[in-house]
Amino acid sequence: MLINSRDCKRVVVRDVTLKDSACWVEDYKDCEQLTLKNLTVHSLAAYNNDGIDIDGCAHVVVRGCDINSEDDGICLKSGDHPCEDVLVENCRLRSSCNGLKFGTGSSAGFKNIVCRNLTIYDTYISAIALEIVDGGEMNNVRISDININDCNNALFVRLGHRNLHGEIGSLHGVTISNVTARIPDRPASVFNKFPVTDGVSHNGRPTLLTAAIIGLPGHPVQDVTLQNITIDYGGIGNAPRPGQPNLESLANVPENTAKYPEISSFGTLPAWGFYCRHAEGIRFTNVTLRVQGHDYRPALLCDDARDIALDGFHALSAGTEPVIVLNDVYGATIRNSAAPKAATRFIQTMGRTRDIAGP
């Protein structure tokens, strides 16, 4: 690592350019009163070149940084201590993995985090990934005013159980607002723009990944608000190809309970805009989803979910499937939302779905 700070207080790093680390570029672990300001990171030398790692730190400000990294851009972790009271603002992030990520290490949890005024571009997995898979609690996270451009996925929220012999964590109290995202269908040649020196290739990584909120059976992701969100998506075609999902194959979506948490590990999901499974208290307010090409899948699919609220939900293109599909959903309210003219059906209920009000 180029900077490795442990158990330190009143750390200030500013106006520095960091290039081509052999491992993570910067790692700050169990520090207090940490300020990172106007840092430039350009590190594509190895597959694990995280731009900035903040592990178990408290009272943190990251401001005005420009990150171009082979691995995750800004990554919050929590091993021995929670990562808490963190402000990330006014940064530009490019990554061959995830732009802004919480996890993978999450055993002590994340709380009181604010991320705002970020530009995230040309990421190969997710622009924003919020993950609790090693125990721990994520609570009171506010992400706002994000511009996402030319990324493979806008958002991945995941509660998993990678630590199979430990406790399952919890993920709740997250608000994501004022986000615009462009998720185009990019050719494989794009992923050779940033070659790495260890022989790892980005060819074959899937593009056009669906934004997703995924928990575990009996352990849902809870209390997530998505407000003022616009996603432009490329589309995968008018009909499923062999192996691609449809409404008859919802049970085939893998749980990936203990797998390393990346949205790409779930493959092609049975919705193009948002996929929610094992989730409770998810609110979509003024959310607009647009397909630039064609996509046969529904815009939104909720599976094994409770207390879903849609207010001002608009999907501006439609495929052969209904716009919204609710499977085993108990309690949903839909208002101020309408189907596009080309839709064959706006809402389809499946399984044990009940207590649906609206639109």
C-alpha cells in the first residue's frame, strides 16, 4: 500500500497524487478524525487496487477526490470497529469494479454515513454497492445527488451471509435520492481500456446489470427509500435467449447466500429496472425507468416482499411482460403511477400476493 494508517487520530492527507500501488492504494484502519481532501488516485497496476479504503474509522471527511482505480473506488469496511460518522462529498470515481462500496468486510457495521455530490463513471460492476455479508448492522445511510454515467449497474443493496458460522447482520435505514444513471449496452472492447498487469482480463464480464435490493429468506433488507431516481437502461431484446429468465423461472434466481457479493454473480435477473427479493419497507418515490432499446422483462419485479410503496413510478418503455410483477408480496401501495401506452398489462400478481392497493 502507498499509505497505510493504523489506530491513528487527527490524520490529514491532502493535495497528493497517488499512482500504481501494488495493493490497495490507501488503507485507513481504526482511525479517528480522518480528513482526506483533494486526492488524485490513478492506480491500474493490479487487480486489487482499491482507491481509498476506510476500515472501522470514525469522524471521517472525504472531499474533492478524483479516483481512477482498478478495484473499488472508495470502499468503506468495518472489521474490529464500526465505520461511523463519515462524510463523502464532491468526488469523481472511476473503477473497474464498484465506484462507491460499503463492504465486503462488514462485521462491525456502518452507521451515520452521508455520501453526496458524486460523479461515478465507467464502472464495470456497480456504481453504488451497499453490502452487509459478514454480520454487522447498516443503518442511517444517506446517499444523494449522484450522477452515474456509462456504468454496468446503478445500484446493488445486499444482505448476505458469507460468514456462515456467524450471525446474520441487518441492513435498514437507507435513503438514496436525486440520482441519474445511464446504463448503456457497452461492447466488450470497452473493458480492455484499462489493462492490468497480472493477466486478469475484463472480457466476458456481463454488462447491463439490473439494479437490485436482495436480502435472505427470513432476513429481509428493510426500510430503503429511493427518491427522485432516473435510470436509462440499454435493453437486452424482445424475447429471452436460452438460459435467460422469465416469469416461469423466478425460483431459478440463485440465492448466493455465502457467495462473494457482486451483482454480476446473480446473472441476468428477471427485471430490467429494479429487482427486489427478500425485502420489506421499500419505497419508490418519483422513480423513472427508461429503456433505450428493447427489453422483454418487467421494469420492476418484487419477490418475497412486504410493505412496498410506489408513488410516482414511471417506466417509459415496455416489453412483452407486465410493467410491474409482484410475486409473494404482502402489502403494496401504488399511486400516481401509470403504464406506458405500449404495455400489455401494468401490474401482474403471482403466488401468494395480497393486499395490493392502487394504482
